[in-house]
Amino acid sequence: MSAPRPAAMRPEPNPAFDAWKAQFRGRALSAGLPESVVDTALNGAGFLPDVIERDRRQAEFTRTLEDYITVIAVSDERLAAGRAALSRHAATLRAIEARYGVEAEVITAVWGLESRYGTERGELPVISATATLAFEGRRGAFFENQLLAALRILQRGDTSADNLRGSWAGAMGHTQFIPTTFEAYAVDFTGNGRRDIWSDDPSDALASAANYLSRMGWRRGEPWGVEVRLPEGFNTGLAGRGSTRAASAWAGLGLRDMNGRAPADHGPASLILPDGPRGPAFLVYRNFGVILRYNNSEFYGIGIGHLSDRLRGGGPIRGEFQPDRFGLRLAERKEMQERLTRAGFDTQGVDGVIGPNSENAIRAYQQAQGQTVTGQPSQALLQQLRQGR
């Protein structure tokens, strides 16, 4: 039996939204959707102002590569849960690998980053969320297309209106497909006649993710990338995904893998330096570009690739992560939060993320010390806290 759903965002009355729905109804019918499907779905669709708020504040925190890898993508918790999921669903994942040519560990890594292995699939009604965002208009055409696709999902019978749930942006199920991606790439792996990516059984969702990666050009048996060391005085202007060279050419420029060997040849490769010229460096291959078709972020691509490597038994990233814009590494930010809280300025948790709670604690501390109140962390502040001042 599924766990009970938490309370979703509450819809609010909005006459302008209701008028928009009436206009959209005509467009949906003109697009060939049945009146019964359109009317049932739109009658149940409410205006969700919190969805608009989330859309407008997506980049609330700036993460360093260290934060993203060690706190989010490949945290101890996510890695342990991934190993358990890989073991628990081994037969299904290996069958999916055999059919679509995408390694089980890669599929599991996508599952882990997209929904924490199915524990965070999203609980918002997709019709309401996409309708709200289409009405709001900032990306109106995009979200109207998602709404039309969601209605076609209901028309086809892959799931019910009540079960058509996802994130605030309409990403759905274990592997967080938006409705248009679902239409193009979702598969019925279980053979029950429905492409059910929402079910507690993740089979269809995992197979759908594998099908997507396969269709984007994934090559089984090839790595996404490899961590490398740069020689002293290396021209970092050669880095960037727009510049590719053969592995032998990179080796000729002095690049070596972390064991001191010339990088293996897996086709044209690009050098990326996501943490700057002093941070970890990676040669990335064709499969890295395929991962980015899922989410066009280098951090995301490294996160998926590195998590899949760890699930295979690989080790952690060995290059030295660089400090954030305040000159602090993750461990130092956590130490600052611990010391602030012990001094009576509660940061509401120790996670290394300097968000509003930590900023308020820093302001209170600075005010108590008679200092200029900035709310910003610094090495000087950490030293003061270490000295008990």
C-alpha cells in the first residue's frame, strides 16, 4: 500500500485564471483532445500561487562543486540508499540494461538524483501546476505544451487524473519526466498496457529513463569521463566542452589520470574544470553529453557520472575542492554553524549551506559583538568563533 500523501499546495480563487482556463479549453479541443478529458481535468484544476513563487526563485543558493557532490549528488546517505536500491531491484535493472544498453548503475544514479530512489516523486497535481504556469506567462508557451501533453496522457489512460502528480514544474514520477518527454520516451516495461512512471513499482520509470538515454546516444561500456591531473603550467584556456581532442592529444599535453597513466581512449574528449583551474579536472566523453540531455548542467552530469562510478565500487573524487566565494570550504562552513549554535546563535542545522537561518545567526552574532552587521560568513568570523570571541 502507498504511503499517505502529504498536504499539497492549496489552490486559491483567481477569476483571471478561470477566464484563462475557459480560453485554453477551446485550444485544447481544437488540438483534438476529447471534451470529456478536457472538462474533467480543467474542472479539477486550481490556481497554485506557490508554484509561481517557486518558478521565480529557483536559484536560491549558489552551490560549489564540493557542496553539490558531497552534500547532494553523492552524499553518504544517497550512496548507501543507491547501493540498497541497486541490490533490491537488481533483476529489473539488469533486464533493463540488457534491453536498452544503459548500465544498471547509471539508471540507478539518475533515479537517485531525480527522486531519491522514488521517495520524492512530487505530490502536486500536474494539471493544476502546468495550468498555473501557462497562465502566469513567463514561460507560457512551454507550460501550455506540457499541459496539453498531460491531457493526452490522461486520454491514453496511462494514469488517472488523481495520480497525475509531480513537482511544481510538472516533472513526474521516479525519474521526473516532464509530460512531453513522457510522451516521446516513456515505455511500458511491465507489459500491463500502461506506461506507469508513478507507481510504487519503479520498473516502467527506470526503463523509460534508460530508453531516453539510449535514444540520446548512450554507448554501453564507455565511461562518461575520467578525473585527470593537469601538468604544471597547463594552458587552461584549452578547457571547455566546445573543444575536443583525442586522448592521445591530451596525453601529449601532459594530462594523466589519477594513477599517473595516459587517459584511456574512448573517442573525442573535452576537458572541463567545473571548480576552476585549481579544482578537480575531468576529461569527458560522448556519454557525458548524453547525460546533459537529461539536465544541461555540468554539475548534474558529474553528479550522475560520479554516483554511477561509486555504485560500481569506484572511489571518491581525488582533486582538491576549492573554497566558495567567501573563502570557505564545506567543512569550515559546517564548523561555523556548529560554533554559532553553541554560542547561542542557532543556525537551525549544520549542513554547510549558508542560507537565511545561518545569515540571521551571523547577523545576531555580529550585532552582539558590536561589529558591522553583514550576515556574511568569512574566515575572520570563523577565527573569532574558534577563539571564543
